[in-house]
Amino acid sequence: DLIGTFHDEL
Amino acid sequence: MNVFRLAGDLSHLLAIIILLLKIWKTRSCAGISGRSQILFALVYTTRYLDLFTNFISLYNSVMKVFFISTSCATIYLMYVKFKATYDHNHDTFRIGFLLIPVTILGLLINHDFTPLEVLWTFSIYLESVAILPQLFMVSKTGDAETITSHYLFCLGLYRALYIFNWIYRYYFEGFYDLIAIVAGVVQTVLYCDFFYLYVTRVIKGKALKLPA
């Protein structure tokens, strides 16, 4: 799935 | 967190430490593009605004604070403390040529048209090209100090390792973020010419001099 607004990477 | 991402983050961390050590130990920022450093500071401050809205992990927060604070420290060292050593005559890349298209692209192609998300997207696009003033400066002067080339190598390697991380995540977690992937590939491709020179010259103990 494509995560839109939650970014867990730096 | 997989091994590629950890290695990428450590490479990124190492790049910044090398840069700060170079400036601090030699008391000089000669050969470093202040324009690229301003772009990087802009990248970190616009991307890590979610420090205040989302908690991901202690690791994540500590790294974000580190990247924001060290990028500000670098600018302070270049434009205040060691201003006399800043080689502005060779740092002439027009950053408007990067900022304007990247802003338009961030507004047009994003996951979600919200202020934080547009800023995140802007920062991803900007990071992919933020090194151009530095690479332009190296090509203009025709060489780079060995320590500067180590910095550039680690900084380029970081996003290349992230590409392996994205491949891993796609296969094992079903996760992908096209904006990050496309920008990350562009970013890595921009370093290819430099990687070639680094491997063929610097690793063999020679200075990084561009072929005439």
C-alpha cells in the first residue's frame, strides 16, 4: 500500500 | 528497519560528521558550497516538521534533531565563524534554478495537498538536487580536497543504500513510496560521475582532480 502522509524514513 | 536503511542512515551521519570535522580541524570551509549547505538545511527543516506531529521512534527523533541542528551549525561555521575562508567566488550556482521548479513540482505532484505533506514533498525533491551547487563548484575548480571527496562519497552512498532499502521493503513489506523512490534514484544518478572519480582516484590514494 502507498502511505501518504506518514513517513517513517529519514 | 533493515540493514540497508541502517547503513544508509549511518552513511548520512558519517558524511555530516566528516564535513563538520573538516571545517573544525582545518578552521576552513574552503571547497565547500555554502549554497548546497543552505539547500540541505532547508531540506531538513521542511521535512522534519513532523517531529512535532508524529512520534515514530526515539531513533527517528534523535536523527531528525541531529540533521536539523548540524545543518544549522554548518551554516553558522561557513557564514559566520569561518566566513573569511568561504570560497564564494567559485560558489556561483543559481539556486533559484533548483528552488523554483522543485516548489512547483512539490505543489503539483504530492501524496496529499496539505501544508506538511507539500513541505515533505518539496524537501524530497529538493534533496535530490541539493548537491548540484557543490558538484558545480568541484567541476569549476577542477579538484576537491580528499576529505571533501570522502564527505561527498558518504552523502551519495546514503541515498544509494536507501534504494536497496526500498527494494527490500517492496518485496518484504509491500511498502513503496514512489515520490521518494524516483527522487532517490535521480539523487543517486547525479553522483555517478563523482563515484567513478572517487573509486578510480581517491581510493587509489590520488587527489580528486578532474580530467582536463
